[in-house]
Amino acid sequence: ISKEGVVEEVEFAHGKKVEAKIAAKENQTQRLVVASRVFTYADGGVYEGELKDGKRHGQGKLIKADGTVREGRWEGGLLVEGRISYLDGATFEGEWRDGKLV
């Protein structure tokens, strides 16, 4: 259990991490399939990139189930610098704070 109250349960096959289950304080659970730093979430979203303490942190790309793409630098699970692209062609790029472009 991390200091944030997150529990990680990991399964291995042939010496490689293949599945993880992460539970947050609020008892919310996400199942992930892990391979080469590619994470497929139960809702269909896919994240490829770096993690720290079980959260998106560093360079990465998140493709949400609705087709929205968030790509750039992440800190503590939030996009802080980069680009968000929507299916309708709209793109917003720059620095982000609390999920909003600044």
C-alpha cells in the first residue's frame, strides 16, 4: 500500500508483468493489461508511456475510448504540457493545469 492508499496487485507470466489491478482509496478499481509500457483500461482507453507510483508521469500518450488523444508530459496522473486532439479535428496545445489549458 502506497502512502496515497493505493494497492497494486500484479501477476507475472514468464518473468514479465502481464496484468495489474490498482485500487484507490475510494475503492475504485481499474484493470490493466501491461506490455511494453502499454496499458489498456477496462473502458477501452489505452495509455503508452511512463509511470511513477502507479500514475501517468513523464512522457506518454492516452487514447481515450471516445477517440480523444492526450499526448505530452504527465505529472501525478495529469497532463501538464502537451496536446489534446478531438475526433472533430479540434486540437489544443500548451501547458495544462488541473485539466485546463493555461
